[in-house]
Amino acid sequence: MHARAFVALLSIGLLTGCDRQTKVEAPARATDEAPSPTQRSLIAVPINGNTAALKQALERTVPRTLWTINQRERACVKPQRVKVFGKKVKVTPPIACTIIGQVTRGPLRLHGEGNEFVVDMPLHASISARDVGGVLKGETATGVAMAHARVRIELTPDWRTQGKARITYGWTKAPGIDFLGRRITFTDQADTKLKPVVAGVEREVNREIAKIDIRKQAGDVWRQSFTSLELNHENPPVWMRVTPQRILYGGYRIDGQRMKLNLGLEAITETFVSGRPADPTPTPLPRLVREAPKPHLDVRVPVIADYAQLQPVVDRALAIRSARPFVLPKLGSMMVKFGKSTIYGAEGGRIAVGVDVDAKLEIRSGEPTRGRIWMTAIPVNKPGSAEVHFTDLVINGDTDGVGGDLLILLGRSEGFAPLIAEALTQNFTRDLGELQGKIKRAVNKRREGIFVIRTRIDGFETGEIKAYGNGLYLPVRMVGGASVDYHPR
């Protein structure tokens, strides 16, 4: 039946003749309650590690003198020959020499590139040649290079960290000596000599990364995430209970001197329109799941209109309308007084309404016609809309009497039903809009102990309305993103 008919019947009293009333049984009350919605969300929980100590440790670990050079060359200068009678004759013997020197490093520079730590290591080589025959007079040369130790960190499923380093380098100027047309250089031993440097870098990286103790931080985040967060303080109070299920790991990135782990907390989120629910019992920190987290907040926020809140809206609309007479076709004007309405949830997802009515036609003398009628209807709304209408109207009682027919005509008269329908609809839409605004302001940014919680609400989606024993229930889906930053005091 049309919503107009439903609201119009709010004003109908179940009447018989002018001197007889018939008692009508009230519809059975529903005892069920609106459910606490449950959904899965993935909350970003980035954990940061400061790498400033790593640079200091590497400075201590990597020696200033990386290696020394002491290399004997049998022929630094080849024998000189001249042609005598068409044949080459050796004039001078080959000159042997010893190449000595060292390769040192400059100050280390630590920075990040994507998911790698990069340790820039300036190299400086200084060599000289000494010979036995006294031909080479202390010839020296220098060379420079830039070595890069690239370190990649691995996080194992049991939360252990380990690093892997590799060295890349290139000589900007290879150290060498020009003598009698020959270039003597020393670069072929660099790979061999740098291997222990790489090993030292790996050892120190693993030692320092272990000090960050990611497992402890993750354990703190995991344990304290078994909690309840306030979405709205009052009118009505709304709480979201978070029960973590697992932690996803999507790698890390280097930002300045910080290593930022990309972690996601997959949790069941439940919403309550009540006081703060009991926090769930924490479980042990689970093994790490290597899966790129895609943080999203997906919460069902129940908007419940208590029937007690709807009653004044109905009563106020009826009182305003009763100030003017109703004009019924063929019957004339009728003055109507309405008593307090009674509204509650009935069985079968229906809403029950009862109204006492005093009605008197101006053409009729004597006492007003009095009575009460009970009716039930199913609340409905269009997808995504908070505008509520009522269908499948059922009247519980006998309305065959003259008075009953009279008030049915009154309820169906023009201008009466739309007034009440609009009052109920606007009430619900306004409540929803106010609640959404409150939630957005409440969850924007807040500190809870050692955590800073940031929430972004991208949109609200309205579900299907239903009547329960404790109120009209309109599920609203809240979608967006959330992160929990770990900031120990």
C-alpha cells in the first residue's frame, strides 16, 4: 500500500457506532535486535627503523685503508733493441720494478634508492714504482674511484632480518704510471680486494638491522590493535571493535635515514551503537605473510532510529494538523484530536503504530467518536537512499463500524498523509547526515597510547532499512583508508 495510506491510517481509531467501542489487540512486539555489523578491513601499520646508527657503524667497521699494494713486475721497462746489419740487437736489459701503494676510502655517504641502502664509498689509490737498477726515480701516480655498496634487507616469516650486500664501482681515473711508452696500471685486483669489504658491510648491516627489533615493534602493534575505537561520542554512541587476523608484508622503502616497512593489519571490524564494547583478547603474533597489502577501511555503521525518537515527530505533525478541520467528501468538515502515538517494532520486520483518535463531524451533535487502531507496515527504501516509505500495510482489528469507516476516510483525505510521511523521512535523513559528519571528524587523526591513528573516509553507502525490536536499522557502509603509526613515547 502507498506510504500515504500508511501514515493516514495513523489517525484512524477503531470505532463502531456512536455509543459502542471494540477493543483491538496490539500487534506482538518483536524481541530481536539490530545486528552488530562485521566486516574485514586492512589497516596500514607502517613500522619505521632509523638507519642513522647504521652509517656510524659502517664508518667504524670499514677500514680507512682498504688494501695495500706490493707487486713485483719483472719487466716494468722492456729491453731496448737496435738494428745492426738488419738484425735487432738487445742494447739494454729489461728493468724490473716493484709497484707499491695503497687504496684508501673517504667518508661514507648513506642514502636510499627504492628498496636498497646505498653506501657511497670514495676510493683513492696512490702507487709508485721502485726499480733495482736505479732507472726509475720514484715515479708515482694516483687514481680515484667511487664504490657503491648496495644493501638489500630481507624479512623472514618469523620476523628475523638479514641483509645482502653487493659492490659496484668504477675508476674515474685508473691509477697508473707512464714510462718509456708503457702504461703501468693497478686495477685488476680490485674485485678480489673488495670482497672482504663487502663481507664486512653485510655483517655490520645485519648486526645493526637486528637492533631495530622489528619483531618487538610488530608485536606491540599486534597486541594493542585488539581494541575498540570510538567513532561517535554520543547521540548515538558508536564504537568499532578491531580484532586482528594476520599481518601482510609488502616490502620496504628507504626514505632519507629511515627504513619504512610496508605492513598491513588484516582485521575483523565490528560496529556497535552502544557504550564501549569489551576489547577482544589478544592472540600471539602470527607469522609474516608476504603479500602486498592494499589498505582499505570497510566498516558497516548501523544507523538506528529508536522508536521513541520517532514518536514525537508523529505526534508533532498530527498536533499541527489538528488545528484545522478536515474536509471529507460528501460528509463535510471534521475536527480531530489525536492522542499520543505508540510506535514499536513488530514481528516479521514490521513497524507497529497505534493512535488514539477523537473525531467529530460538524454536522453531528453529541460526543466525539473515540477509538484506537493498530496497524503494521514494512519500512522500505531505495538503494543508496535514506528516504523511508512503508508498504504492505496490515490493520489489526475490526473496522466495520460506522466510526471506523469515518476515520478511514479521514486518514485518506488529501494533504494529511504526505505531511506525516515527510516528517518521518526528513527525520531519518537528517540523522544520517549528522552521524556521517560526526564520524568524519572523530576518526580523522587521534593518538591512542603509542599509536597515532589516521583515518580517511572516502564515502558512505546506504543499505536496506529493516525494523527490529530495538529500532529502525539502516546499515551504512563506510569506506576509505586507515593507518596506525607506531610512535613509542
